[in-house]
Amino acid sequence: MNETAHGSEADDAAMPDVQGAPDDRRIAIAQVGVRGMRHPIRVRSGDGTVVSTVATVEMSVSLPHHQKGTHMSRFLAILNEQEDALDRAGLETLVGAVASRLEASHARIAFRFPFFRAKSAPVSGLVSQMDYEVELVVEGGSAAAAVQLRVVVPVTTLCPCSKKISAYGAHNQRSHVTITVSPSGDYWLEDAIDLAERSASAELYGILKRADEKYVTERAYDNPRFVEDLVREVAAGLTDDRRAPSWTVEVENFESIHNHSAWALVSSDTAGA
């Protein structure tokens, strides 16, 4: 088997490297690579547990003006060699390997995947899985790697105006809180999820018994939130977190009594304006 493998490597080396040929158009390419790959990954949580999921992956490198093409198969080879659970350190190592193996000054990798988290219902304690849409992006090469995480957290909001003007009841809606953070330290997905959920009128659960449903309904009624309230609550939490010097938070309310959404956005660049 070793002879066959060595023979294959020798055969590859003897073949012409078309991608490595020169190009005379003098146009550098900012990013070239592969996207749309689905690949199993493991993600390390803040408490040390590992969550298995399937990601859609995008990988790219910069290409200098004098080189005809990049070696696409190397992206997949590096991805298939990845065995460790992904965390910040692992992402930085991975993007460094891509830049090195493809002889590029800059590389970028994006993982988009559902992140599953076990949650206990507030009264019954019944455990179910909640899923959150996540994107992890890492860029680097000759310079230090930069990591960005983005998570979409579904929550419940109840309208303060509806509660104030109605003799009974108030309309509520499901809302999406999208938090994007470029952390300077060990900022975990659960940190963003926890912040969004505690800032809302109420959080969501996979399974609720009747006692749980009563609790969630009454909690939302006692904690009304406009879209402006929710985005500011999350922004305040991010502002106070030294691990998150650069961030953006967006909230979209899928209105239950309107055929449109209400939305708001705050970033670390504009929060103090």
C-alpha cells in the first residue's frame, strides 16, 4: 500500500501544474476557493462539552496577480484532516494551515451550522433541544488570525403599547436576535445566546408542559419589550463585556397583528452616538 501511495505522489509530481502556471493579466484575486460543502464538525462549548453538527463550509485564499489558479483539492484535504473540536484556537490553527498549504498571504474559512443546546423547561424541568443558527468566520495568514461569530437567537417579545391600552391581553411575537461579535478573548456561543434570551420578554423552549406554558406566558406579560428595548438591552450587555470590543446586534420582530416586521440595529460603532 505504501508503494502505491508513493507511486501516486510521484505520478502527481510528474504531471504539469497548470494552476501554478504564470498569468500575464496582472489582476490579483481577493478570494478564490470552494463553497457549498457540507461537512460534519464538532464545536466546543464554553463548559468544555462538544456538540456535533453538520456545517456548510466556505474556504478561500487570496491569489497573486502572477499565478493562474489555486489548488482547489487542497481545501477539501485540509478540511478532511480536521479532527479536533472547533474553538477559537482551533479556528486560528486551521486558517493558518490553509494559508500555508496553499501558499497564500491570506485565507478565509466560514462555517454555517445549527448549534444544538439542551434546555430545561422552567417548571417541569423537562429537557429538550433548542437549535440556533450560527456562523463562524476566521481570516488570517501572514498576519494574526481574526475570528468572528454570529448567532441568531429566537425569543418572545410582548408589546408594551398593546399591554397598556388593552383591557386584557397583549399581542406578542417571535423575534430573532442576531448577535455578531469579533471577540478579543474566549467569548463563547452560549454567552451570546444567554444575553439575548435574558434580554427578551421570554425565552423559547423545545418542549413545554402546561405549567411551563403558563410560566412563559406570564413572564412575557410581566416583561414587555419594544424592538427598541430589546436591541438596547442586548447592546448594553455587549458594551459591558470586555471580551467583545467589536459587535453588532440586530432584532427583528415578526409581528403577529401586522403583515410586516419591526426591526432595529445597534453596533459598537454607533452605540454611544
